[in-house]
Amino acid sequence: MNQVTIVTGGAGFIGSHLVRQLIESGQSARVIELPGTDVEHLPAGVEVIFADIRDRDALGRAFLGGDGFIIWPPILTCGRVTVANSMR
């Protein structure tokens, strides 16, 4: 089974290029995007979950079964908590 990498913001300019590289390297990608975001330009086979990252329950479900994650943009501010992450 392929490794599943979860990408928040994966339909944006930089995020979609990251997703394309994951797919081309043989990995599986799951993109988390806000409802209503255009995802038609993403490569075939990309799993897309529409959720707001401020919704802990939805985010928890979206991350189930993931092997790694990329949070893009790399710095997110949710309420008073700032989270900085890089590729893992």
C-alpha cells in the first residue's frame, strides 16, 4: 500500500505542485481544502476532503490513516495558537 501524505492547502499554487510531485513519485495524496475550493486542476487519484481546518473533528477524520503531512502555508494561526510545520 502506498504512503498517504496529507496536504492542507493542496489546491493552491504551491500546494498543488507539492501534490503533483507526490503523485509522480508514486505516493498517494489527500488534500484538505475549504468547501467550495476549485480542485479540478489536481492530478487524477488525489483524494480531496473538504473541511475547515478550524473544525477539530473534521480535521481529525481527515488525518485518519495518513502517514505524513504537509501543512501549507507553513505557518497557520488558529485562534491564539500559531503552528509552524515543515515537510516530514
